[in-house]
Amino acid sequence: MTAGITRRTTAKSAQTRITAISALAVAGTLLLAGCGDQTNSADEGDSNESSSAPLAGKLPASIRSEGVIKVGSDIAYAPVEFKDESGKTVGFDPDLAAAMGEKLGVEFKFENGTFDNLIGGLRSKRYDIAMSAMTDTKDRQEGVDSETGKKVGTGVDFVDYFSAGVSIYTNKGKTQGIKTWSDLCGKKIVVQRGTVSHDLAKAESKKCGGKKIAIESFDNDQQAQTRLRSGGADAGSSDFPVAAYAVKTSGGGKDFELVGEQVEAAPYGIAVAKGNEELRDALVAALDAVIKDKTYEKIIKKWGVQAGAVTAATVNGGK
């Protein structure tokens, strides 16, 4: 990500041009020539930097100087972001962030956090952005608690980069006739706290009359999956790419199965604090650039999430 250093040139003809001058004059002339060469080298270095990171100038000066964008993320949401066996952060989001970082000339440094605290981390400036399969909603844009309808913060802007719905899954062979959210009345579901799945479960439970949905929420989706796998619930719910990945990989594909259709298709957005339009717009430019040069297409194919691809960056496209 850093530009290569251009080799300095030398003053090759100093002696042929200086034949009858004192040693002091020769030294002075060489010094001037050396200074001239350094100026050319710096110019060439600037040119190389501009070429290797064409969008660097769009970033806020403080981030450009530091060379890092601090990313708040719940790194337990495969295949979007998770830790591999070596402990390295991998997934669709980290790959996309790295590609955008090349355009901007900075490193996107992922920091693990609890999902429902990520927006608070933006407000406290712990993170520059939040990138964590976060659904772009009007409530989050406006800083409104989706359950109470009350204003709880200044809200965020989103740079939308993907689209996904929400799915229900059960232990394999134990669907209990569950196909839709209304089928969950009188049953128990496990979800990750603060997610759209959590909101949908609470909203559906209010419609159930006397047979409410028992909802158990966890800090991350892997904990919810473990609870379901052990028989502690009837169903789980998460974003479609995550649910599909769990069904495919958990127990070699023997643990879970998807039921019904995904619902509530909506964009994933990179969250940026209100008032930070310069950073937001730089992210838009970087995302559009990796879409245009087909890097985005390669990344979504790598992680098997082509169904959620977008064709351009959008700001605050959630409803």
C-alpha cells in the first residue's frame, strides 16, 4: 500500500562542466546538483503514490496522515467476517475493505466489538467506521431505538455495499412445521442481540396473542448457533448469507437446515458518524472504484454471496 521509492539520480557531468574552479566551488556545485536531484525524486515519489492510491486525496487529512481506518466489527459472523483457524480476520467484509484500502492508500484495521455497541463506538470515536454486516435502516440513520421509537443518538450515515434478507433455520430434521415467522408463536428462537433478526422476533411475538415467542439473545451469532445445536431452542435466525453458511458448514452440513424464504431484504452499510461526510464520500468513491474494476465481483464470488451484489455505492438507501 505504500508507494515505491524512486532511486535518486546523480550529477554525472559536474566535472566536465567545471575545469578551472576551486575545490570549494566544485563542492558547492555538486551540492546544488544533488539538491536538484532530490527534488526530482520527491516529485516522482508523489507521482507514484498518486498512481498506487488514486483516491487518497479524498480522505480526511488526519486519516491520510495516520494511514489507518479503524473498523469496529463483530468478528464472529461467517462468511461476512470471522476468525480463521490461525486467528486471522477473514471474510467478505475484510476482503472488500482491503480492496478499498488500496484505492485510498490506507489500511482498514478491524477491531473486534459487540455488535450492539458498534454505533456507540462511532459516537465515542473509538472507531472511524463500523463494517459488520450492519443493515442500513432509517432508525439507525436517525439514531432511533427500533423497539421504543425514542431518539437515543445522533444516528449514522451508511455507505451501502451489499443486500441481504433474513432467514430462519432449525436443527436438521426438526423443523416442527416452521416455515414462516408466524409459525414461531409458542416456540423458542435464538438470535444475535441488536440485529434485524432480533427486531423481527420481538415484532412477531407481539402478534402471537397468548403464545408469545420465547426469545434468547446472545452477543454473537456463534453463541446462538451453539445453543440451537444443543437443543436449547426450536429455531435460529440470522442474515441469509450467515444462515446459509452455517447450514453448509456446521457439522459438515449435518447440523442445520434452512426453512421458508428469506424476508426483509435490505442493504448492508458501512456506518460513518454523522458530520463525517468527507470520510463517507471517500468510501463511496473507493467502493465504486472496486466495483468498476471487477475486484468486487471476484470477492463476492470467492465467498459465494453473489446474490447480494450491488452495482454502485449508495448512501442511506435503507428504509
